[in-house]
Amino acid sequence: MTLAAWFVFILSITFVLTSIIVLSARKLIVIISAIGIGSVLLAVLFFIYGAPFAGAFELSVGAGLISVLFIIATSVTEQPEDQVD
């Protein structure tokens, strides 16, 4: 395998791991961060495979806009307080 093939393989495995983190994490900020990191990894894969417009769109919308909107929505909503008996 060439160095480029290893790089794509590592990016793909990392993307799958961030997807698993999104599905299994309990804290909202961890989920939002994993979504952002996964979007960046997917954008890099798009650029490598020769789809620069799809990569730029994924990078701007997926990693940028969606992550920022999730963070704003998380900070605006009230967190339920744990009741101590």
C-alpha cells in the first residue's frame, strides 16, 4: 500500500470511530464535537477523491454551521438540575 492509501485508510477509520462516538456518547458537547470532527474528516476525504465542491460545502456547512448551531442551542436551553434527596 502506498502512503496515500494508508492516509485514506486512517481517515476512514477515524471517521467511523467518530460516528460510533456520536452514537454512544452521553454528553451533548462530546456529541457536537464528534460531529464537527467527523465533518472535517469527511470533507478531507471528499478533497482527496477529487470532489472539491462537495468538500468545501461539507466543511462550511457540516463542520462550521451545524456545529455552531448545536453549540448555541445547547447553551440556550436549560440543563435539568439533579434532584438530591
